[in-house]
Amino acid sequence: MIKTTKCLFLSFMVASVALAQSTVQDALFNAKQSSINNPDPAAFQAAQTSPSRSVLLATMLSVVIPGTGELYAGNFQSGKYALMAEVAIWVTYGAVYTHGSWVRQDARLFATEHAGAAFNGKGDKFDVDIGNYASMSDYNQAKLRNRELDLLYTDPSYNWQWDSDAARTSFKNARIRSDQIYQNAKFVIAAAVVNRILSAFSAAKAASAYNKSAGVDGAWNIEARPTSTLKVADGWSLQFSYDF
């Protein structure tokens, strides 16, 4: 939890600095436009130092928090969808993970009631073992037959004894269901990764477009356009170029 809080704080600080830089750059860019419309030697000289949008910074911002790179590059119209998707993804992850925790906790409470099992300080392997064997004695006998002496339970706190095979099966099914729910949470994390990749490309493209509009030479440009060949996905390829 502490690590998560630190990461969120760091992400907020990076985004804040970038947005502050963006505000200053917009003001300088407006000053340049004004100097063009109303020529003044001193003002025109200052306008030549008008800032650009860093493609790298825009990309990194969207990797940290999708949508912030587009905001920095002046194109939040597209970035807002990435940000909304990010919020939806993490809300979904929290709901899925919480559901899995509830199912696992209910299963363990059931095992405590029907098998006398104590789960404090024990890993997930213990959940698997008590779901597969009627008692600690049956488990240890099976390990002795297989000469797996290092897997024996010798601590009395690991003792369990199911009151019926139906109860054991019910616990095992609930434990498997909770594992499946946790696996689904990993797919949500994969969606978050994809969202960051797409937002990073969008932010890089937005920064490149901003630099072109500001008359900045040597801006990186990233484009996705239809093609008849298959490179990234059906009908699409990614083209990178550096404009001089």
C-alpha cells in the first residue's frame, strides 16, 4: 500500500511539472504569434526561442498516467478517453480482486468451521492441500508413500479433519473459483498496459503535430495509417519518421 501511494504521488508530481511547463510554453508561443502580427525587433528575437513539446516527455507522461501526455501536448480531446479508460480499468481491477478475496475468505471460514483448519501464517499451498485430503494424517501418509518427506506437516497448527467429503469438495470448488477470479484480474492489468501503449503513441503524435504547428524543425513524427500489408494488425502499420 505504501509503495502504491509513493508511485501515485510521484506520478502526480511528474504530471504537475509537465503541465506547468505546458502552461509556460503556451504563453511563450502566444507571444511569438503576437510578435509575428505586430513586428518588433526585440519581441521578434525573443519569439525565435519559442518552446516545443518534448515527444519523449509526452510519451513518458502517458506511460505513467494515460492521457496526461496528450494534455501536455495540447490535444486532451483524444487524451481524455485514455484517462477515462484508465480510471475504468482500475475500478474494474479493484472490483475483481475484491470479489476474489471475498470468495477466498468465505471458503476459509467454511474450512475453519467444517475442518478445524487455521489459516494464519500459512500460504496458498495449504489451501490446496486441505482441499485435496480429508485430514492432515491422510496428507502425511500420501507424502510418506511418495517419499516426499520435505512436504510433511509436523506442526500441530496445520492439523485439519473434514467432517464430510462433501464439505471438502465444496471448499475445493470455492478455492478454485477464487483462483480463477484472481486470474481474471491479471487480464485487467494487461488492458492497463495496452491502454498505456496506445496513449503513448497518441501523445507522441500530438507532440509532433504541435511542434510542426509551432514551426519547430526536427520534430519526431509517429503515424498510423491504412496499408495493404500486415505489420501490426490487419490493415494497419506504424510509420516512424524524423522531419528535417
